[in-house]
Amino acid sequence: MDTLLQIISQGLVLGGVYALMALALAIVYSVTHQLNFAHGDLMVVGMYLAFWGMHALGVDPYVAIVVIAPLMFIAGFLLFRIVFAPMLSAPHLVVIQVTLALSFIVQSALLLIFTSNFQTVHTVLSGKILRFGPVMLAAAPVLAFVASIVLALAAYYVIRHTEFGKRVLAVAEDRQAAALAGVNVVLVQASVFAAAVAVMGIAGPLVAPMMVLQPSAGLHLTLISFIVFILGGANNYLGTLVAGLIIGLSESLSSLYMRPPELAPAVPYLIFIVFLLVRPKGVLERAS
Amino acid sequence: MKQQQLSYVAVVVLVLVGLIGAQYVSRSTLDTVIIALWFVYLCQTWNIIGGMAGQFSFAHPVYVAFGGYTSTLLFLHLGLTPWIGMFVGAAAAMAFAAVLCWINFRQQLPMLTYALITLGVTVVAVIVLHTSNFLGGHEGLVIPRGDAPATFRFADKKMYYYVILVAVAVMMLITLMLRHSRFGVRLLAIRDNQDAARMIGVNVLRTTLVASMLSAGLGAFAGTFYAHYMSVVDPSIGQVELAVQVVLMTAVGGIGTTWGPLFGPMLLVPIERYLSRQFVDLAGVGYLFYGLVIIAVLLVLRDGVVSWIAKTMRSRRMKSKSQGAQR
């Protein structure tokens, strides 16, 4: 019974991070109507920045976030202006190609700088354990989970209760109408995109201690974000959160019960395929 | 009609250049050219369904894996020559492609959804390949080296080169024939507007089904070739990155064009290979450059090099015509 509790809590922690990643993707999708296939790679950049800060400068990853997040925001803004803005009117398929190429570039650059060796990140919380009754949890994942939830709530607050949020919603609803009403659509899109990249810059260092860093890890993260985003439904923050928890739980539970256990990573994808087949007109159809 | 004949002549010329050129190049260059041609072949097969029929699929590595694993299993366990085994692999891939296509048609999936489903299918397939003991797990299946042309094994690398050169030329002819056939026009009609195509009497299901199966079956042959060229077939043959590369290379050349799938890999593979060899201690330089080229081409030319050249030539011709009319 202890193992089961352990696994469930791990799954929830994982799910919280997935939900945050998917949320960032979902908000960008709502204002640009394009899917970014380099999404996960941007998070891997965040992880490697934390790794680099720890090794080269001796800065704890949690402290480094203060620098990494603004850096990623600026990088995201530039990336949007240079690569995404000219592509926004292009068909979905062209944008898929461009963002896939971007993911290619990020992965090769990481490979070039950090080599393909597996790396690990240590923080002040490494090895620290929290006890909740019968459940023992490593401290780092719990912090990542709490931070994910806080960030998700913050995003929700900004979108629903601020002037900027109103503009975002307006652009998401109808770009032309928003532009006619005096909203600077491109600026809103760029800010949202940059904010999403900054969120990856926060999430990356937070999850880095739990992961093995590897330049090609991004594609898996991208796909998981897509899965959670699509399961959750567009503009449905609660749905995204629930979907993230479902995928996180299914991944950790299947690692316990799946026979052979090596097939466990396939479970989220199978859930995804079945879901798309049952509800093919899901969220993507409404948008296009 | 004239342009069509010109294209056939161009194919013959290319094959001749390939045959003569092979006599004068080093082994390592030959290796690069073989890999480049292999990608050309794969891009050509993908182009049938992804370019001409406009069904954006990431499932091609699965077809390649079907081809490579099936022929190798038949060869290792039953001693069946891969020259026959590859047709069994192609049949398996075609059956799988038919299922995917049928699902796509029944559910009327939006394009992005179909792309994501095929992506998911490929990821699952790779995990299965890694897990299955029968399929050799992580290590895959090793084909003993030998010099037995009857079982698709050559001691001389040049023989592999001739095989892939002929395969590319045949694919080229198939593409040209498709282009100029009623079937090809139906495919283009479906790509441009599925509902309009149906209105004018195109059987959408049958047409896309045939195109998917053709694309998958021909793609599976590439798997058998790769397995024998490398003397091993392992899960890396079915990985998602292969689909990404095929899509991007075709995109650089020009998706849906006749010559684009030839141009993209012939440009990108040698660049990547050359840079990787030049900067051995800097892993990733080749792919970094390659990614930058792709982004630049897509941002500047949008539809790839071949479409851009065609467009420029057409507009120049129009200009000279209109100038002539003014005089």
C-alpha cells in the first residue's frame, strides 16, 4: 500500500509540471492559433541554463531562476519577432515545419555546447525528504509541484483580472475585432509567447533536479504538452490541470503495473490516440 | 507535353551522371551519396502522400521499420531471401497504412489532428520495438555480413550505390507518371480542396487509400535497404526524428513538387556530413547548420527551393511575354 501511495503522489507531482507546460502552450495557442513543436526544447534550455549556472558559476538552480526567467522572456520575445511573426498567416503545416526546424536547432546547439553526456543537477533540496504521514516525498518535486500550481493560478489571475488579460482574451476571441478596437495584436502575441517561454525558464530549473538532462529530451516534453493540452481542451484551465494530473498519474501507475514495464512510456500516447479517435473534432477543430 | 519529355530525359541524364561519377569518388564520398540517395528515396515516397495528397503524416518511420524488420526476420528465421522478404514487409506496411488512412477518412480528422495521431503512433511503435525480445530489443537484429547478391548482401559498397540509384530513378519515374496521370490529378484535387474533389466525382477514400498504400509500401523497401546496408536493423530506424528529417528535407526542396524531394536531401545531407566530419570534436555543428538552412529557406522562400525557382521562371517568362506584346 505504501508503494501505491508513493507512486500516486509521484504521479501527481509529475502531472502538476505537465499541466504547467501545457498551460503555457495553450495560452500561446489561444492567441496565435499555432502549435509550437519546439515547446519542450525551450524547457530543456531552461534546465541546461540551470545546470550551467550551477557548474560554471556555482549558483543554486532555484536562485538562478531570478536571472533565467527574464533572460528567457527576452529570448522568447526576439524569437517571436524573428521567426514566428512572419509565419503567423502561413498554413499550420508550414508552421509545423518551421518549429520542428527550430527544435532541431535548439537540440543541436545544446549538443554542441553540453555534449550528449547525461547530466544531473543538484540543489540545496537534493536528498531532503518530506514526510506526510505514511508518504515520504523528496523535497524537490514537491517544490516543483507547488510552484507549478502557483504559476498556473497566477496565469489564471492575470488573464481573468487584469487589463493585459482582457487584451489577451480579446485577441484569442477575434484578432481582427481586437485590432479594430485598438489592441496591438502583435505586441500581445509576442508578450504572451515571451511569457510562455519565461514560464519554461522557471519550470525548467524546477524540474531539472528530478531529471536526467539530455539535449534530445525536448521532443518527449513537447509531445506530452500537446497531449495534455488536447485532452484538457482549449481555454479550459481546469481541464488542462486535470489532464496533466491524469497523464502524470497514468505514467507513474503504469510504470508500476504495466507488464512488461518498458511499455509504460507508451501509455500516455495510447490514451492520446484513443482520445483523438473518439473526439477527433476536439479543440483543434474549433480553432481552425 | 514537351516539359514532360524533358523531365524523363533529365532522369536518364541524372542516372548516367550517377553511374559515371561513382567511378571517380572516394569511399567516404560514396557513403555520403548513398545516405543522401536513401533520404531522396524516402522523401519521394513520403511526397506521394504528404505532398501530392496533402495528408501530413509522421508515420513513415513505422513503414520503414515494417520493411526492415519483416525482411530481416524472414531472412534470419526462415532463410527467405530479402529480395522476396521486402515485398512481405511492404505488404505489412501497406496494410498498416490502409488502417491509418481508413481511420482518418472515417473520422474526418482535421489535418493537425492526423499529424499528431501519426506522431503518437510512431512513438508507440518505437517503444514497442525497444521492448520486444523477438525483435531484438535495443540491439535490434544483426544481419551477418557476406557477399551473396542473392540475399541482398554485397561486399562492394558500389553495389548498394547502384541499387539505391536505380531505386531513386524508378521513384522519379513513378512520380512523373503519377503527376501526368488522372490518378495524380485526383490526388492534387484532394489536397487542394477535399469537398470540391468529391463534388466533381473523385472517390476520396479510394484515391487516398491507394496513395497511402503506395507511399507506405515503397517506403518499406527503404527499410530493407537500410537494414542490409548497415547490417543491422534496430529501433533507431523507426524513431520520430526520421519522420522529422524527411518532412524538413522535403520542405526545403519543395513539398508536393516533382524535384523537391530530390533537391532537399542532396543539398542537406552532404552539408551535414561534411561539417560533422570537419568538426569531429564539435558534435552537433552539422545539424545546427542544417536547421538554420531549413529555417532560412522556409522563412524566405516559404514553399522550398524548387517551387521558388519555378515561380521565378514563370514570372520572368510572363514579363518577357508582356514586353513582347507591348512592342
